[in-house]
Amino acid sequence: MRSCGTDGAAARVATAPQKFILRTAIPSLNAYVATERTNKFAAAALKKLTEKSLMGEMLAQQARPVSDYPATISYRLCAVNRRTDKSNIEATVKKFVEDALQGVGVLRGDGWNDLDYGVVSFEVDKDDPRVEVTIA
């Protein structure tokens, strides 16, 4: 068994950091759960449509595969207002964005060996709500 912080590789090439600015509207956890309780097929369609839009944005920003794992992912969440709890925003943003990153081939997975979390920050920007994702 390996100790923390080592992976047994003799020499690794670091992946250059990537940053994505995503303007696709991602539903809060409460909104997603409400849709799921109404109709599970509608919730699945909502997730699929949201991820498809996110993947399009990522590809337009020249997404490239990560080669150095675990990758550290940080989020800057710019909401339109403070009406939704931070945890309700963060939960679906992480899930949808990380699944989209796998869909475009940036990440091989989102498990313990694939991702470490950096900073997650929040702010209000009513004129330009967005999610900024940095992968290092």
C-alpha cells in the first residue's frame, strides 16, 4: 500500500492548468430534486441537456485531457443573487461540471484517485452569473 502523497511514478509530467468559464445555467440542488420528485425522466433530461451545454462550452474553450492525477479542481461560483444556499448551488455544479469534464475527455473519472478539491469560492454577479473552473 502506498503512503499519502506518493503514487510510485518515477517522473511525472505536470498538466498545464486549464480554466473554463461556464455560463450555462445549472439548477440548484433544490430545483433538481423538485424536478426529480415530479418526474424522474424530466430530471434525467434536465441533467443531460445541462451537461451537453456545458460540454459545448468546454470544447469551445479548447478542453484538453488531464495527464497528472489526482487533478486539483477549484470553483468560483458567481451567482445572480444570494437567494439560494451555497451548498445547494455547489452540489449540482460539482456533479454536472465533473460529469461534463468526463464527457469531453478532460477527466478520466471523478473518484478519490482522480480529483482533489482546491478552493470553492462564492460571489454575486447579477450581470454575469457564471462558474469558473480551474483544473491544475
